[in-house]
Amino acid sequence: MFRRVLVVAMALTGVGLFGCAEKSDDSAAPANLEESVDSVESAKLAVAAQTPVGWLPYPENAGPLPGWTGKVFQLSVDFPSQVSDEQPQFMSIDFQQNPDAYWRSVRNYIYEGNIDRGDDPQGNSLDWNTQTNPVRTWYNMPWRAYGPNAREFINGLTREFPASPGTLDPTQQHFAYTWARAIYNPIAAYTLGQVWDDETGPPDLADAKFADGAVIAKLLFTTAVESDVPYVRDAYTWQANTYADPKNCAKEDCARKVTDVHLYQIDFAIKDSRASETQWVFGTFVHDPSLPGDGFSWDKMVPLGFMWGNDPGLTSNNPNGVPTQSKIYDNTHIFEHMGCHKRLVGPVDNPKSACLSCHMSAQHPLPESPIAPGKLEDCDSPANAAYWTNLKSGDILWPTDGAYSLDYSMEMTSAVQNYFTASKQITISSDGKTYRDEDSDQEHNTARRHE
């Protein structure tokens, strides 16, 4: 508890836990900085001594500068000790028969207590401070303050899939980079607490199975600007400490800079046994600036769709086929690439895949041999057939000796990989695409969302 109190206390002072990479503007320092510097330094030492690296809110070498008065991310990891009996209201709505009522209920659940909360005494927005949500606490995955995709210090965003020119708009000329944060409702967080029940020990992968009513929501932001991607007009905007030159340097020791990022989509994953073939429902909301009203409104985050199966029979042999294990909305006024044969995938996601197809590969370890090529034009080739099967929760897509299902959680896959890398039980290759198990000397794929 001492560790978590310190994180909160230091965030409220506007002073970071650790050192920094750039020189600050002294004129921006708070008036009481000199008087508090000794106690702040003492607190830094106390936190560094008591906090395992996997439970830090952001990397030690990428924290806020002294004098930073903006937001500072707080990790929410006081996980519930038992599963909540309270099911979200949308769990009583038939998502196939009443899709509109379903997505509205899901969106309301994600928004409740997270938006329109005003500012704190320092003038920083309280929106999405999920650990202080007055309705229900939301939680974060440990072990995401490590490696090249580690959380940045302002809003706890991690680096995700980049959007190459033409991905977000036909006229897009420049790469845009995606930064995201996932949050877990109390039912989902109970599972996190079972897997990560020891802050210094290994994860208990046998407990990585979510209960019905578990909700994971993810806010995805882009570095794209309106002149290059018109759809970011009026988008909800955060600051993030992103890589200064992401195309050429995106590793732990690369320079970072504070920049604006714009909310482009909100994803959700819901554990629901009514989805009998997968037990999961995945969906995406996207920002539609063409809707009536000036400026940003949370009502302008509209559904692109949701899916509960991969439609295994949907192949190029049926060129007029459409997904039947999905509800796809085509009334949004944004450029959209969708996935293989129009399966659901968000605009900042990989167009070679689909929401469920990607996440059902969550396991540890990943395959020893490379996964089949991901060429979009070959998305239903025999080599890629496994991606379009329906995998039930708890089953393993790529069976290997000693493999554990991580129940559709790719973030847990990354976190587990970070733990074993930091504890020197595996070694990542120089290109970041594979790792070698030091005990078995076997090679496996890494969990990657940044290529």
C-alpha cells in the first residue's frame, strides 16, 4: 500500500517519480518546488526501492520533468479479491437480436463515471482517471512500463500499430502512430489479480481466464493531424510523451517529446458465454466529426461494429459473402479499411486481421516457428486458415509444450513477455520479432502490435 500511496501523492504534486530526458522550462516550475525538493527526492528513493519494475506506472528513465504541472498517470492495481456479483446491464440484452440497444448500453457503461468530471485543483481534467471513478474503479495491466512499447508518463499510453500513408485517409501522406490505454472493469480485474498475485514473482498463467461480464475497454489515440487526416477534426485530445523520431528510433533509450494525440477509436472486449463459439464479443467505436454539433462530443463516438465469431466459411470462394457473426455499421462517415473479407477491424488497426482473429492468438509462449504470412490478398489462403477459426475461451490456437491460453488478452501476452524478459528467462532478438527461451533454447515469436 505504501508504494501506491506514494504514486498518488507525487502525481498530485505534479512532480515525477524518476529522472527525465529533457531539460524543463524553469519558469513552469510550481512556486513550492524548492521547499519540497528534499521530500520529493526522498519519496523517489522510497518508491524506487519498494516498487518492482513491473508495477511502475511508467519507465524510470521516462518520467515527468521537475516542474511538470500537467497530468501524471497513476497505475490502478489494487485488484478485487473476489468476483463481483453485479453484471453490467448489457449482459441482459441480446446482442444479435437487439444490437443497437446493446452497443448503447456498452458505451454508457464505459463512459459512466469516466467522462464530464471537470478538473482537479491544478486544472487537469479528471476524465478517465479510472482509479478514482466515482461509480466503479477500473484497473490496469501490470508489467507495461517496460520495453520499447512502455507506458508514457502523462496518460499511461502504450505504443501500438502504426498507420502508414493512406491507412486513415486516401490523401494521408505521412505515417501516424497509435498510442493506447486499456482499462479493466472489476470483474476483469479480479483475473488480473489472480494472475499477478505476487508483485515480485512470476505470473500464475493457469488463472488467466476471465469470468462472464468482464469488460476491457481501450482508448486509441493517433498522432495524425487534421491537415493530413481530416477525420481528427474536433477529436478529443490528450497529451502524450511519445517518441520524438518514431520512424528511426523507438527504443527505451530514444528521445521522447510531449505531443498532442487525438482519440480515433474506442475498442471493447466483453466476456460473454452467449457467444457460444468464442465466449467473447469484440467491438469498436470510432470518431465521426461529421455528426451535428460544434466541437467534440462523446456522442460522436459511434459504432463501427462488433463481432462474436470469425465467420470461418467467409472466403474468396464466396465473393459476395458478408460476415454473419458480426454486426457491421456502414453509416459512419469516415474512411475505413476493415479486415479480411470485411471482417471487423478498427481504422488504426491492422487491416490484414480482425478483432477476434488477432486476440485469439493470446497465449504464452507463442509459436516456435513464424506465424503464417499476413498478406491481405492471401488472408484466406490455406496457410492462414487457422486465423479464421472460432476458438473457445481457454483453448490454445498454437499448441506448444507448456503453453497457456491467455484468454484473448494480447495485453497480457505482452505483459507476460515483459516479465520473462526482465527476469532474463528469455532474450529478445535484435529485430524484436522473436525471443529465445534460455532454458529450452527454443525460439518463439514475440507479441507485437507496433509493425
